[in-house]
Amino acid sequence: MNTNIKYTSQRLEQIALAECVPTDYQRNTSDRQVADIVKNFNESKLGTLTVSLRDGKYHIIDGLHRAKALKALGYSHALSVVLTDLTYEQEAEFFRKQNQGKRNITTLDDFKAGIEAKDEMCLKINDIVEANSFHIGRGNSFYKIASVQALYIISKDFGYRTLDDTLCLLANTWSDIPRASCYECLLGVAEFVSRYGMADFSERMKDKYAVVIYEYDDAMRMHGSINSVTSRKRFCRILVAHYNKGLNSRNKKRLVWEDQ
């Protein structure tokens, strides 16, 4: 992450809403949220918008829902914190910093803003994801990865090579199963790859997803929620057990589980 960004001085100003524009790193607006603001409008709770004056336009960094609600209510101007001389990338990074820790920004929102801010880790993860034909986002599709948190964990704990191998392995094995790219599967297969490499996983595990996820879900029901490290080890242990089925104790392909 770029830590050398120098933010310019800020000023308060009444700005014309007609000159405000959304930005690509912003979250998608919710019509329901805008309607709620309109219905329960209270100017004392409005606060200020945060905008960046660039290329003659006020680019909204924070307050897009409120700006839309104000327009719907007939307001022409809004009190705003105005930033100047920021590049597009610096605006995106400002958005991330301002919203980190708030409940209304998700890890997925932060990741998308990181792409626009040209954050090194976000760009690297995105390149690996797209190279394996996946895409970051929500949706009921195997190739749509919503769990950015899993991608972060794999990259930080195992490295980018393991992330690449994990996505490749999943695509070659369970691409016809939407849930196979979920948080638990990503972490569990990454744990497997980090311990054993890719082996002949696809060949041996092709038809075993259903029983693996059933046993994992059953273990979660019995033992309750756990942290990411314990979760991925539990999933990996189940993978190893099914990988070994049909292999006698002398078979060189048989994997040895060690509770590291």
C-alpha cells in the first residue's frame, strides 16, 4: 500500500449538486437507502459530503446516497469538505482510508477501491484471479469470487504462487459446482496446495466435493465457528482423508497428515 500519499488542505464549501459526479471506486448505491434518507430526512443529521475537485467536477468520495437524497428533495447545494489536487488514485486511496473500520464498507468494497488506487496487493491478486478466468464480485457462479478475505489470507499466509495454484486446481476440479469457490473451499484447498503441491488432486477429487463439504459442514455444526487457520486445516484434513481412500498404506501417492 502506498504510504507516501500527501493529502492536500481541506475546506468547507457549499457546492452545487449538479456539478457532483460519482466515482468508479464508490459502492453501488442502494435505492432503498436513498429512499430511507428522503423519508426520514433530518438536516441536523446530514453531516457533510466529501468531494474531490478534479477536472472542473466535484467527484464524490463520501456521501453519494445523501447527495442523491438531497437532489430528490429539491436541494441544489450541499455543505461539503472539498479536497483539491488529488489524482484519481489518491482519491480512491482516501476513500479506502476514510471508510476502513466502518460497518457500511465491505472487504469487497475495499478491494475494488484498492484496484482503482493501484494498491500493489490488490492489483496482484486481481491479475491472478483473472488469469484463471475468475472475477471478483457477487453472484451465483463458480467463477465469481465474493470472498476477497480468503484471497487476502491466502496471499499473505502462503504467497501469490499458492493462490494461483489454488484457483487453477479448483477450476480443473470443481468448476461445475458454484459453491466450490466459497471462502471455506478456497482456504482449504490453499492449505492442501501449501502442504502437498497440486499432486494429482483433480484426478482423485473430481467426484468428491459433495462428501467433503458435507463432512466439513457437519464438523462445523458439531464444533462451532473457528478462526481461519483452524477452519482451513479442518477442511484440508477432510480433503486428505478422501484423497487417500482406495490407496493402501504402501502406495507412494498416499498423503500423510500432520497437524502442523
